[in-house]
Amino acid sequence: MTCYPEAEGQPDVVFGVYWVCSGVQDTYSTQVAAPSACDIPLPTASFIPYADLTQAQVLDWVWANGVDQAAVELQVQALIDVQINPPVVILPLPWAA
């Protein structure tokens, strides 16, 4: 997370979050990182000190500020599905031992 050392009279104010969405299914895994950054508006009434932030709170900010959670998760699942059922495969030559 990127922070201002001081803003709106508060210390360590988050204004940006870099994120990666990862997915795992059985032995297949992938991750999506684009867009990998999300701007967060400065707090108004409900400032949460940096040390008290939780992953759930920060993810709520990301989803509320322009990142479509459902679309990102569908993209991760689609990439895993391609690993499980690849549309193109490279087979060994039939005459090679």
C-alpha cells in the first residue's frame, strides 16, 4: 500500500493499493494482477489507523473503488480452466521413441 506520511490531520494515510488475485484448483494455480493498482480516496469521517487495517477492509476499498471483484475472479477461473483443459496441446512425434 502507498501512504501519505500525513494527510487530513492523520498519520500514514493509505491512498493506493497494489493487489494480485490468485486462484488454486486442485494442482492448478494462476494469478491476475491487471490492473494491479487501485486508488483509494482520502478518508472522510471514519479514519482507520494503518496498524489497525485488516485485509478484509483493504479489499473492500479495492472492490469499492473501480475493481470488479466478480470479473477478476472469473478471469482467474478462466485461466485455471485453460490449464485443466488446454485448447491446444503439443504431442510427441509418433515416430519418436
